[in-house]
Amino acid sequence: MSNDTKPIRKGDIIETKIESLAFGGRGIGRYEGLTLFVEGVVPGQTVRCEITKSKKRFAEARRTEIISHVEEEQTPACKHFGSCGGCLHQDIKYSAQTFWKGRQVCETLERIGKIADNTPGMGDEALPSPLEYGYRNKMEFSFHGIGDALKLGFKRRGSETEVLNIHSCPLLPEQCADIPALVRDYCARTGIGTYRHNRGGYWRKLVVRFSHYSGEMMIHLITEPAKSHHTIKGLGKLLFDNIPQLKSFAHSTRKGRADLATGERLISLTGLDYITETLTRADGSEINYRITPNAFFQTNSKGAEILYRKSSELAAPGPNDVVWDLFCGSGGIGMFMAKDVGKLIGIEVSEESVESAKENATLNGLENTQYIVGNLASEIGLPADLDRPDMVIVDPPRSGVPEPSLNKLLELRPEKILYISCNPATLARDVAKMDGSYRLDRFAAVDMFPHTAHVESIALLTKTS
């Protein structure tokens, strides 16, 4: 910005052309040498926007008008788009979404991780999801209100508390479309309020799970531990009477203030204890996963097949390799790869997840697996004679690998580390920390979440001499 140019301020209306899409979903434009982050735009558009925040080197803005359109635009499939906080990119054609997501991840790795742009996989677009809509196998709904004003849906964009009433969501399979309305109407008739809405509030979260392989459904209702459990039996009967594919109805309570869709105490479970999802490997063999109410499983089943197959291809484990699977959950990628290795050892801090992983291993007839409740950083629960790994798989939460665990991983010095990440910034940070001991040899991005800003990354790191 030149010295004689008036600085832009909050509330100013300016015009800019959108050059690219930043990780997180905002478009990038320029104005008088200043970088602009603009909400609700498509790369290539020229837009008029209102400044919402102004800093020395950048500004944030929201689009007020599209001056010129681009071919990559499309009409959103959902009437709630723009208000709902779930999707950010339904107005962008899917082929453009995968292009920009691949570019975002690569730029993050180059900037933070100092990864060379000629590394195999860098510069490629993200591998697309086989399903563009209806791909989710799990959807979490929030409650808010009481009586006729009770809402069940998703958080409004930009709000941590306001819930938008959702009658249908195109990301959820059509077979699940009637569930939110059935639950909302029943809960409204009880006259009982929601958690944090009024004293004695009860309803907290509704979780719908669907198996894309079998068509089985599970509904998990999470409430406060208040004395309103007598209402649940009637809701369960209503759901089983109206949803033929429903196989499991669980009711859990949660005391914690954190707004999480996991139960702390299981109160009742009607029907099966689990539903089963099946993923197909590249060789045509199948791996079955039993999904329990609180189990972690990749949210896009068909996308998980792409993610796991690509991970196996990049890792190329040997038939005698010992592989450790950290943050293994109920089995995930390690179990998908178990038939290709000598021994698989899964390590996870959640006892419930480890028990689920053991059951899944038995279900699939895998005799070369071992699952341990333990923490790599402190070595709590890890046997002293545990086979040392040739390769380690890490699939951490968005915050990345905790530093104590990363340090222990560097001490182990496996030949390969397969890092699967849902956050390219923390992946790049951890890769940078391992520089000198490991180098990133191959990479791929996989779009598991069409129409959202999220993307998965696979990085294969090999030990340096």
C-alpha cells in the first residue's frame, strides 16, 4: 500500500478479483498491495465485498455482490447453504474443489514443512470422493430450545451456540432423511428443554450412523443425566416402528460441559450392540468393522477405501514387517493393511476402542494382530519385550502428534512413518520437526469431505542415513 493511499477500514466496500482459495475455505484477493481473505467466493470471480477486519498486512471481508461469474460456479444443492455451518463449497463445482484442496495442502507443506514441490504427489489435485452427496456414514445433530421452539440441526455459520433447524441434509444418505424430524417432533412434545437452554435441560446430541455396505442404521441419543429417562422408551419405539433399517438405538448421558457428541455413560441399548461397515481392499478382499455408539470410524466409507488403498500403496510394507499403528481406534488403516505385513500392533489410550479393535480382528480372522491400551509417550501399558517396528502408522487428531510421542517416535527410528492427517498445518509442523531424521518421500491428498473445507493427507516419511 502506497503512503498516499488511504488505509481501508472496517465497513469499507471495495472491489477485488479472487485469485485462489485458502485452506479453511476463504478466497484470496488483493487490494492496494493488501491481502484480502473473503468469505463466500469462488476463485476467478470479481466481487464487491465489505471489510470486516483490517490489519497492517491483511484484511478480512464478506462478499456483498458478484460482479463477474466463472465457469466453476454451481447452484448449491441445499437450501440451508450459506446459513448452515457445515458446508462451505456447494457453490463450487466438485472438480474445482479437489483441485484447490490439493493445492492448499501442497502450499501448506511447502510453507511450513519446507517440502520441495517436486516431491512425488506434490502438485496433484486431491483424490475425489466416490460419492459427492450422501457420502456421510455419521452425522451429529445439536438440540436447542423447548416445546414448539425446539430445534434440531447444525450450528449456524459463525455461531457457537445458535442451532439452525435442519429438515434434510444432502450429505446424509437418503435412507436417513426422516430421522431428524421424527426425533425433533417427539422431543418437542415432551415439553422438556435442551441442555444449557433452561434449568433442568435434558436433550444434548443426536448421532445417526449408516452402513453404506449393509444399509444398517444406528441412532445414538445423548442427554443430560437428569431424571427424564422415562421419555426414551417411547422415542425408541417410534424410531423402530418408522425406520425399517434401524438395527440399534443407544441412549447415553454426558455430564461434561464440552459440546461433544460422545456419551460418558451408556444407559440403554435396544437392538444390536453395533452395526457393521465393510471396506474392500485393492485385491478384492473385504475388511469388516463393527461400529459401536462411541467408536471412531472415518466419516466417509467409500472415501475411506480410497484413503486406505492409497496409504497401502504409498507405504508398500513388506510381508515380514512389524507395523505399529498409533492412535489406532477400532482398527482403521492398520487392520486394512494387516494381511500385507508380518505383525500389526495397535496402540490406543481408549480401552473401549482397543476392545473394539480386538473384536474386529477376530471378526476378520486376523491372527497377526495385537492391540494394547497404552501411551507411546510415557510407555504406560507397553510391554518391555514389544517387537520393535519396521514401520509406524500415525493417524492423530487435528492437533497432530503430541510432542512427547513425536520424540519417542524419533527414538524408535522405524524405517518408515506413514502419517495420515486431517490437518495439513499440523502435518507440516510435525514433518518439519522430524527434518534431519526423516524426509517426506511421497504424498497424496484425499478429499473425504466434499463441499466442506476439510481434506485428508497421506505422507510417507523414510529414515535418513
